Amino acid sequence: METTPAAARPKFYTELAYIIGLVVLAFGVAAMEASDFGVSMVVAPAYLIYRKLNPILPFFTFGMAEYCLQAVLLAATMLVLRRFRISWLLTFATAVLYGFILDGCMALIAPIPHDTLPLRIGFYIVGVLLCSLGVSLLFHTYLPPEAYELFVKLISARFGWNIHKFKTVYDLSSMLVGVVLSFCFFGLWHFEGVRLGTLLCALINGFLIGRFSKLLERLFTFTDAWKWRPFFS
């Protein structure tokens, strides 16, 4: 397949990729949650914490669980790399923004019928595809990604690992943590939020992100609208 020359491709501003990526990712996660086939493996630990605490603390939302857990992962990233950058703190701001968007997407999807098998399958497929596309878009921006993406990006670069393969390993690890939390919170062999759909997503997510990345790079030329990149590098 021929590739369109870079000069002939339409521009896709990386700042726009940041905003669209967060919205698309949040909508994908909400769609997977509605399908009840299992949430994305990346968010499974946060989802389990949310399901455990929400009945006790009704104000504690899925979005809040997300940015609380991402704060812990961000701290772990700094410990592994043994360095600190002020720009990394903005990753937490991204996590908070994403948390609000996720709660909004959950509220939007809740009234939509999804109680039949065909609708649940449709929600699941759309959710998986949107999650992969959202992460791919976030990989194409210099603005601070979520802690999940930052961890994968920095750790794979630090040790020279293929980012898409490392993403798959990270996803499977998150799924295992989710399974453990499900057993601890809801009883042995009770798979709350972590089901076959979670496993399937973990196996294909890294591949889909790679496919979406190649497609986006073939269709667009990613460029910065503002000269902010040095501040975040």
C-alpha cells in the first residue's frame, strides 16, 4: 500500500489529539462498562476500588478512583526512573480531567438501552476500538498523558522495549491485579468487572493501538499548533 507523502497529508495538531484522545478513551471505557463483558484491563483495578467503595461512599465515582490510582502509579514511575520532572505532575491534572470526562460519559451512556445481548456486544466492540484509538491519539501528543500511558511510554523507552509489546504485558498485569481485587472484595471466584471481555481486550489492545497508530500516521501529519513541547519534554 502506497503511503501519502507527508507534505500532502492534512495536519493533525497534537494538542487536538490530546483532547480527542481523552474523550474517545473515556467513552470507550464507559461503553465497555455498560456491556458487562468486563472493563478494560487498564482500568480494572480502579473499577474494582470504585465498586467496593461507592456503596459506602456514594460520592466516590469511577472517575475519582481513576485519578487516585493514577497518582500512585505516577509515584511508582518516578521511583523506577529515579528522577522527577515538574511536567510529570501535569499528568495528574490530565488524570483528574479524564476522571471528570469519564463520569460524564458514564452518565451519558447509562440511559441508553444495553440490556440485550446484541446491544451488549455492540457496546463492547465499540468500547474496545475506542479505547485503542484513544490511547493511540495520546501517544501522538507531547501534552501530559494519563499515568498509565506515561508509565508505558517512559519505562519502555528507558529499557529499550517495544512500546506496543510492553503495553500488552502491562495490560495483562493490570488484569491480574483486577482479578485479585475482585476475589478480595467480592469473594473467591467472583469475577466482578473482570471477565472474558477483559482478557480479550488485554490480548488485542496492544495490537490495535499499533494498527491505529500506523493508520493515523498514514492519513495525517502530526504537528504542534503551539510551541509548548520543550516545556513538557
